[in-house]
Amino acid sequence: METRVAVMSIIVEEPASVEPLNALLHEFGEYIIGRMGIPYRQRGISIISIAMDAPQNTTAALSGRIGKLPGVSVKTAYSAVIGGANGTR
């Protein structure tokens, strides 16, 4: 199956959504290359970046599920590079 590298940017404004968000990220963990989270305490939000290598429909499914969480915003940018199941071109 073809995969694409993508970067997902997530802003969490509702602390109660952190636990369900982490559960979703764990569920899709096999596709996640790396994750960076920054708590911005002065604004009371968290900023999270997720790098993924997954089929595009899998990335879109995760993004859609994250976007349904209350107080959570998500945007995804896709690489033009398409690879095989093991990430090769």
C-alpha cells in the first residue's frame, strides 16, 4: 500500500480532550514517526506536532477523529513523495 509522509499540527484548548487525544495517537502509533508537544502555559493551550508515514486515508481518518474532539484544532500538510508499505519510494 502506498504511504505519504505528513505533518499534523494540533492545538488543544480544552484540557479534558488531552486524554482522548493521547488514546487516538496511541491507536495510530504504528504510523507515527515522531511527536513533539509544547505546553504554552501563558495561554493555557498545548501545541502538538505529529510526523507520520501512512496511507493518506489513514492520516485523514486520524485527523478527522482528532478534529471532532472538543476544543481541539488540527491541520495536516502532506508530502508529495509517495512510498511503498515500508516507506521506500
